[in-house]
Amino acid sequence: MESASIAAGGGSVESGVEDKGLKRNAIGYISNVVIGVASTAPGYSLAATLGVIAAVGGIGLQAPAVMIVAFLPMLCIAAAYYYLNRADPDCGTTFTWVSKAIGPKSGWTAGWAIIATDVLVMPSLAFVAGQYTFQLFDWQSAANSKWAVLAAGVIWIVVMTWICWRGVELSARTQQILLSIEVFTLCLFAVVALIKVYTSAPADSIKPAFSWFNPFDISTTHALVGGVLLGVFIYWGWDSGVAVNEESENPAEGPGKSAIVSTLLLVGIYVLVTTAAQAFHGPKLLINNPDDVFAPLGKGVLGSGLDKLLIIAVLTSASASTQTTILPTARTSLSMARNRALPGIFGRIHPRYLSPDVSTLAMGAVSILVFAFLVVKDQNLVFDAFTALGLGICFYYGLTGFACAIYYRRHLFASARNFFFIGVLPILGGMSLGYIFVRSVIDLRAPDSGAAGPLLGLGAPFVIAAITFIIGAVLLLLSIPRYREYFSRKAAVVDPKVLEPPPPPAAATEGS
Amino acid sequence: MAGIIVGYDGSDGAEAALRSAVDLSKRLGERLTVVFAFEANPVGGEALDYWAALREHGEGRLAKALEEAKAAGVEAERVLAERPPADALSELARERDAAMIVVGSRGERPIAAAILGSTPHRLLHLSETPVLVVRG
């Protein structure tokens, strides 16, 4: 029997047919920028965080500075993702990396943290999407009714889950267009707002000052940590763009141009829009409208009609963000199931749509339950879940930073370059996120730390994080005796070949 | 060298396409190649095991298709391609100078096909090789 198999990973190739055309496309530079920025969803991230960050006691006018500081640990962790991805090409998973580098229990915990964090962000996404949908049609009474927003949010989650389950994909071109509109609208908003601040001085407007960008002007480290915990969120997802294999002349030359471009784009947008939003009517307006900051600002800045563009930008951004939340979650649970660390059913692939269907539908169902529970109990809990998820991000990004240095430990001292990029940066990222995690846990315990009132005498965000942690711990303890093979695996070190000079360009796109 | 290329994913439409392709290759004396093609959105990351799962799934499907062809008296070749199916089929056909591409249709309506993406739909416009669409 004549047989040929053409596969990028090269796992089960019987007779390699030399045909690059049938291999998975290496990702081009522009697409990679688009993936990085779209996964981060700047429009939605800003809509969800601006008011909450401005409201952190003691941040004052330094919200733009928070945007800059929050980026630094993410930059360090991006180095970790980049090198871990080189060890496991083709978008390896945090779960498998941490399992291999540190051990199965840590890996399982990292997988759980990803899933739990993604579930905790869904209420905020659905809430923002519901609110802005009503804002789009100027339907104020619906936007102010928690039941209407709950209904719209549930429909949103159902539609997004269906899209992921059905495997519908926007073409690369459509994604580029949507993202361009989003970025253009945000920039237009910021520039017009700043021009108006200087020319017509709207009510309560403040002219930007250098001190807005200076983190040392934030009154307390308590405030800085609180702000950064939320700020980390706006860069969440950026790593996936950095980690995707990029088509370049020399992939070993460190993260490519696309990482640099998407970084500058993101930091630039965040700082610019934060500055403009805060300057236009002062921080009070942001604090008073944490769930829909752009709606009251849009009319004043862009005028009636154009302000809808801003709302559409937030909605397309939220849809991208919902998908980049459901996809990695479903893939993480699929990965855990395939490694026999979760029930095998989560590893199922839909025969026709080829999506991890059970994992995807489970994610949608759990998200709806959590969203409905939080909104029905007290809609402020949606913001507190949002604050709590910052802890989850710090936890698993931090763990990934340490995992990188541990996995590559035999190679750290081979060169100054290795030492800095594979050792110093990831550990620095891990330590700073660890510090934010510990400080935040302490701060969030205070009964008044949440938007909702205290639960069991403790801050609501702390209680939400603690419940998530306890559920994870119980599931881990139940899993250890059931999945003996996985939990008896030993941690390993990276294959030394990974750091060898790259093969000639022709072979470099094979990703093996 | 010519040959017949059939896109196969195990769906009802694909089964019908496979039967037609086996029949045609017997009658025309053409070599048969069965292709399973897939792509997965790189957006969202965490895809390594997902891709591995898709490859396994595809190989299982191809093995089944080859058995079916063999039972009908045709020794087919198989190709697993990690590309959008329409691209993979048309490129392979051009490269091998194939006589035709056979694909199944699920009978999707044009608008749904345009929104959700339909391989036969795309292929008809993309392919320089004649395309035979078999309704499942």
C-alpha cells in the first residue's frame, strides 16, 4: 500500500512527501500582530478595566502609569512563553509545560488556574457585551436593568459558545478589518477627546500632566499593587501572539518583529486612551460608570452617531475576547484529558466540526451558571469576580515564568543571552507576579475590598478567589488517586537540541 | 501523472464522495488519493494537544476510507494535510496534475455556506482542476 502523510508536527509521517504547500502555514508578520492584539482585545479590556482601576483607592490620576507598570511583568513572562514554545513548538500548552518542568501536580494546578480564570472573566465579558448591546440602540432602561443585561449576557455566551463549537472562523482578512476599526476608533476617540480638552475644556476636564505617567506619584504601594492586579488583565492573552510560530528569516533570533509591534501598539493604545478618558471629564466619571465607561464619554467626545462606532468597537472586541477565552479553556481541558489528568470525555473531538466539543460546551454551560449566579445574587459580584481573576492570572503566569527557568536550568549559564532571557526575565516576572499575588490576597481580605459587600466577613473578591482555589484543591485531591499514571510522571529538563543553532531556513518552517 | 483526489472527513457527504471516487477510479483506471485536511485557529494558543488530537482523528478517518476503497478493489493513497481543506485539495490536485477533485456536499444553503464556510463552495472558485460535487 502506497501511503503518504503530510503533517507539520511530523508525528506520524509514514513517508514524508516534500510539499511545503500542504503544511500548516507559518504565521506571517501582520497576522501575528493581529493575533496578538486581537487576543488581548484592547477595546473590551479598556471598557472593563478603566472604571475599576480609577476606583482603586489611592490611584488618583495615575491610571496611565498603572497601564505602563502592569506591562513590565507581562513582558518578562512573554520571554518565558517564547522559550517554552521553542521547546514545544506549535503552540504548546501551559499545562504540559508546567507538568514537564515542575511536576504533574503543579501542571494540573496551572491547568485548573487557566480554566478557573477563564470562567471568572466570562461574567464580565457577558455583562459588558449585554450593556453595550443596549447602548448601541440607546435603550437606557434595558441597559440599567440587571435582568435585561443578564438575559442579553446569557444569549451572548450561548452564541459565542456555539461559534467555537461549530468551528466558525473569521477569515484572516475579516479579523484584520475588525481589528483595524477597533484600533482606529480607540485612537480617534483619544485624539478627539484630547483636542477638546485643550480647546473647549468640557466639564470637569483636566489637562494631562507628566505625573499621570509616573508610577512613583501613586500615593501608596497598596494602591499600585491594586491597580497592577487589574492592569495585568488588559495584557492577558498577548502572550499567545508572541508564542505562535512566526514566519521569519531566522526564528532563533528571539521574538520577532510582530511581538515588538503588537507590544508598542498595545501599550500605546492603553496609555493614550486612559489619558484621554481621564482628561475629558476627570476620573469621577470613570469611577461612577465602571460597567460602561465608553457610553457616557462617547457622545461628548465623538458626538451622536460616531459614538456608536466606539460601542461597536467594544462589542467586536468583546466577541474576540470571548472566543479567545473559550478556545484556550477548551483546549486546556482537552490537553488535560489527553494526558489522562481529567476524564477522557473532555478530549472528545466533534466528528464533523472538529472542535473539542464536550470541553467547549462544558465551558459555555459553566460560564452561564457562574454568570447567572453572580448577577442574581448581586451584580457587583461581577466586578469582584473580575478582581479575583487577576489573582488567577498572576498565579499561572508567575508559575509559567518559574517553569521556564526550571525547564532550561542546565542551559542558563551557557551564554549571557540565555542567562538574561531564559533565566533573569522569566524569574523576575514570576517573582513580581508572585509579589502582586501575595500582596493582593492580603489586601483583598479586607471586608470593604469589593464592589459588593463583605461575604462571611471577608472581601468579596477574596472569597471568590478562595472558593475557586478550594474547588480546585478538592478536584486535585480526587484526581490524584484516579489518574495515577499522570501524577506519577517525573519532571524533566529541556531537550538540549532546542537551543542549537537553527537548521537552514528551508527546514526551519517544519516546526520540529 | 493524473489521478483522482477525494476530500474525505467521514461525514455523509464525504462517504458519498468516496463511493463515487472509488467507482470512477476503477472505471477510468486512475490512481486514487484520499485527503483529510483540517485547520485549527491559532488564535487562543494552547493548541499543541488539540492539533495532535486532530491529526489522530484524521488518520483514523483516512484508515477507514482506505479500507472501504480496498474492499471495493481500489488501492488508494492517503494524505493528511494541515491546511484549509479547499486550499489543500486544489494545491495537491494542481501539483499532481490530477484529473479531478471529488468532494461531498452537505446540501448547505448558499447563505449559510457563505457565512459558515463551505469547502465545495470555496473549491469551485479556487480550483483549476475540475471539481465533482457529490450530494450526501
